[in-house]
Amino acid sequence: MPNYSIPAASTVVDSALFRDAFGTAAMREIFSDGALVQRYIDVEIALARAEARVGVIPADAAETIASAARLDRIDFDHMREETDIVGYPILPLVHQLVEMCGDAGRYVHWGATTQDIMDTAVALQVRDALDSIDADIRALRGILADLAARHRDTPMAGRTHLQQALPVTFGYKVAIWLAMFDRHQQRLAELRPRVAVVEFAGAAGTLASLGDKGFAVQQALAEELGLGVPATTWHVARDGFAEAVNLLALVTGSLGKIALDIMIMASTEFAEVYEPFVKGRGASSTMPQKRNPISSELMLAASKAVRQHAGLMVDAMVQDFERATGPWHAEWIAIPESFILTAGALHQARFALGGLIVDVPRMAHNLGITRGLIVAEAVMMRMAPHIGRQQAHDVVYDACRTVNEQGGTLAEALLALPAVTEHFDRAAIAHMVDPANYLGLAPQMVDRAIALSGEVA
């Protein structure tokens, strides 16, 4: 028998098998137990220093707390056991910090309440996590801008209701994806100052325990941690965190849209794009020919999961009076998982789109499978000035029926109609039915999208 131990993780975000498919090591580290407890300690140390700055506690006590309160001295097993009893991790942490700090321990957690420490620690995590998401989106936008530019003029079938509609370019399709992420980058920048704020207000949020020093301590604490100062206590005003997770739902929703496009375009019948080739990736256990779009599938799955967490966060906004009786706990589930899943989906998107294989000849082939019918509108609009729009519609409609019922091409059907040949010769008809000549402003939209993307900070 092999000698190995099976990891105890039971969710995909922590699973040794699935964690790198659904998340990233960097984002998992931000939300790890060790990092979270370190953030609790950071807040407690910053609070002591802030209170020393404004004369609430002795300066030497604050320095002792700062030097003695260390993560490597925490007994995690004991902290976990006590957390199971108390229901929250802060009192168990404070018990250990007080012991670590000796006489200065009497000033640990001075004037604070459990939720002050936990909320501020999560605000720090979310701030760091948003920085990571910001960098990922920026990198993805670069990939999309390059892909859009390369395929600015690559004709392909535009599809509505899963039917061929009018010609577009692949660059135009990618430019639409790019513009979505430009907006997400802007949304993230606008969100950050609303969510990266300190929470320090005491038991009922009134700062009563600090008398007239409350605002000064709050301001000093925010400065120590590099956070903003809120207008009011937000113990039960959870719109900031809810907005953050709902932004992640928008980001993964856009990734899900891209994933769906890629998966359909990669299907055997379309065969227009493929995810990058890596030996064995997307293989089937029974069908050697398979090359499944794994990254796109993971992106789509993440979009569905984060969407559910976004709803949970909105539900958790409905809280009772000045401290909640349960909705707060739902955030402990939704926030870490949403950020980890979003980071994982962005990682998959960068891989898939960064090496996307585009089959330009196949796009051209698919553009021709309607035998010219995809440009029926182009013919109608070219004929309209000569015979009127409605008569042009009827003539082209008849030509399309001929193609559908008797075969041949639209060009051949048009050449058989005197109402057409009276105004257009064979060369003009050939020009009208070439999809590459009816791209509208798709290439120019690519130019505009790339230019505007360059202006997004």
C-alpha cells in the first residue's frame, strides 16, 4: 500500500485536487486562517497605537502590545476550541493577547467590540483582494485589446438567437468583451473608497466607552491601517461588502458570457476557436479525440457560484437594530469564496484568451454556409434607392426563397431576376453578396474600443 495522507479539505476552494482550478494561491492566502488572525492582531495593535497617540492608554503599553502580540505565539487549537464555545474568534484571541502582553495586556482591545475588530480585519482583506482583482482585470484587458486589434478585420458570422444574422469581425466581438472589463476596472476604482474603511465604534456603535476621544481614536486607527473613516458606524449597514461581492458577480458574469461564446464557437460544428493546447488538458477518459474547453467551463461555473453569493450578501444586508442576530455570519461564507472563485476565473480567462487559437479559414467557411443569405440585408439596402425599400425587400425575399427551396447561391438567384439585373451587373452583384463588404462599422468600433480602453486608469 502507498504511504500517503489524504487532505482533509472538503470544498473546491481548499481541495488539493480542485483548489488551483477554482482559485489561486495568492487569493487563498489573503483569506487563509493565518492571514485572518494576523489581520485581527494588526487591528488590535493599530488600536493600541491609535489610543496611545490621543492619550487614551499609555504609550509604553501600546509599544509592548505591538511587540508582544505575534501570530507565532497563538495557540490555534485552543483558540479554535474556545471559538466553538464563544461563537466568535475575537474574545479567544484577546485572552491570548492579554496573556502575551503582561501588565500591558489590560489595555488590549480597549473600548472595542468584537465586530469592530472582525469588520476592520475583513475590510483589510477585501482591500488587498480588490488590489489583486484589479491587477488581474488590467492584465486581461491587455490581452483582450491585443486580440481585438489582431482580428479587427477578421470576418465571421454574427449570430442572433443562435442563427446567423449579419457579418461581423472577431475583433468586434472581442472589443465588446474588452469594453465590459474597462467598465469593471472603473467600477472597482469607484468601489474601493466605499469599502476600505475602518470600523471602530464600540458595543452599540456610539463610541460611548471612549468619551470625547472616540472620533480621535477612530481617525488615528484609520491612519494606522491605511483605511478611510466612515460617516457613521456600519455594524448593520452592510452595503459596502455587499457592493464588493456584487461587483465580483458582474466580473464573473462577464467571464461567463465570454466562456459561453468560446464553448459554442469551439464546438465541432463551429470549430472557430480553441483554448490553448496543453497535452492532456480537456481529455476524455473514453474518447481520445476530445479537447474540452476546460477553462471556459470553470469560468462559467464560477459565474454561477458567485452570483449566488451576491444574492446572499444582499440578503445579509437585512439586519436587525444596532447589531445583527445572524445575517453577519453569512458574510463569512460569501466574501472569501467569492473572491477566491473570481480570482480563479480571471486566472482561467487569462490562460484561455492569452493563447486563444482562432481558426480564420473556418470562420470564413462558416460565413459562407448560408450561400450568401447572411448578406440579404446588404442586397436589399443597395437595391432600395433604385426600386424602393419595400419592393427591394420583396425581390430579395423571393431570391432567398429560391435559394432555400431550390439550392444555389444568392448571387445566382439574383442574376436570374430582371428587377436586379436591370440595375446591377454580375460584378456588382458579386460585390454585394461578399460578406466582407458588409461589416458596417465593426472595424471602426474596434478602434474606438481600444482607444477608450487606453484612457481607463
